Amino acid sequence: MNDSPHADDTSAAQKREWHDAAAEALGRVNGALELQAALLALMLPAGSQRAARAWQAENETVPSAPALLAHTGHLPANARLPWFEQLLSRMRRQPLPARQALLEATRRVMQARGSVRPIDRLHWLAMRQRLGGNAAVKVKSAASVEISQLADEMLQAIASYTAFLSRMVPTDAVDASTPTAGAAWYATVMAPWQERDKLPAYQAPDADALVSALHELQVLAWMQRPVLVRGWLDAAVAHSLHRRLGDGAADALRLSCTLLDSPVPPALARHFTEAVKETR
């Protein structure tokens, strides 16, 4: 064991050096194949050999792929999603066949483990939304309606999507020894509707129901979406150990902001180390 007073400083300095090198390398990535390699690397689950082999198969013709994989591995957890978003924005400028190839490759890598993680589904939905050029959806709910007074159909969508998020939020629960941490968070989020006669039961949706719920939430009025997001975030912080949001929960909430086209609350934004801004 090294008891040198400079041991931790050296470790921190090395991590900072790796982070800076990764940021410099990713800042230069612009070609479609390199963008695909980096984006897929940022989604890889830690320790999954099957996913790693699938990633390698998808990128075996990209000479820079191993270096990009190493660089993404040196990013701190709270910097990975900001880099994912920035590289995805660059990929959006690529021709349609390249974007379609990325979506197909992403599906294969996601499924390589035999099961798709909840966070993978959010990454996938965000990629489809950003790369597919989806038409703007028409807002259905009136902005003057209090969120607690939304119609039953919208309440069902909120309950379904919130139940899905409860598989990731909170990541580090106050009482992580129990399997009910997500259910407790869900109950806190749904508290404004407790008096409703038709409050939906706590039940995580399947893939089709998740997409249906998301589509319904995307037609919330613009002013109602941030209210919903703040409800998710406040409850997540309240149920997190030491009131500190975990990386997994933060990623799930930030991706949800993207999917709802809602601003990221400042308290959530502060969790992340942003990617180096692009210069035009």
C-alpha cells in the first residue's frame, strides 16, 4: 500500500491527463465510420464481453476504432453522455445511408448481450429521434391546465414512462438493499395524482408501451414538460444516498429531457462535465 501524500494527487492528475487526451481525440472525430465507432463505444456496458465482441465486429474496418475505444474508456462517467450528444449531432450531418447504418449497428450491439438494458432503450430512442429527422409533434394539452389535472390518457403515459425510469432512478438509493427503491421514487413522483380515481398501477411497460407513452408525453404543452422533469429530478435527489444523484439516474433523466425536448434543469446539468464545444 502506498501511503505517500502525493499518491492520490498523482492518480487524479493521470485521470485528468487521460480525460484531456480523450477530449482532444474525440474533438477531431468527424467521419461517419469513426463517429459510429465512438458512439457505439460510449454505449458499451462495462464488462460485457459479448457486447465488446459485437462492437469489434461492427468496427473492424475502422483503423482508429481501438484508439477511440480506449479514449472513451478514459472518460469519467459524467462526461460520456455529453460526448454522446455532441458526436450524435455531428452524425446527424452525415448522409442518410450512414445514419441508417449506425442505427442498425446500434441495434446489433445492444442485443449482443441477450437482453437490452433500460438505458440502451433511451440511447436508441434518442438516436432515432436525432438521426431520423422526425416531424414536429402537435401539442395536445393546454398550457393553462395544471399538471395535476391532466387527462387520464396523459396520466397513464406519465405513469408508464415513470415506471420505466424507476428501473434506473434512483441509481444510488438511500436504502439500496431493498428492491423497492424504484417503487418508492415512483410513488413520490406520482403523489400529485394520488387523489385521482383512476391512478394507474405501478407497472413497467414493455418496449411498445414505452414508445407509446413517450409519444403521448411529447404532446404535452411546452411549459408542462419542465414541470414533469423537475418532479422526476426532485424525487430522484430525495431518494438518493446523501442526496447526490447517481450517474445512471442522471443519464436517464438527461436523455429523457432530450426525448421530451425539454430544458435540462440546472441542478441536473451541474452533474455533468460537458464536452468541448465545437467551433464553427
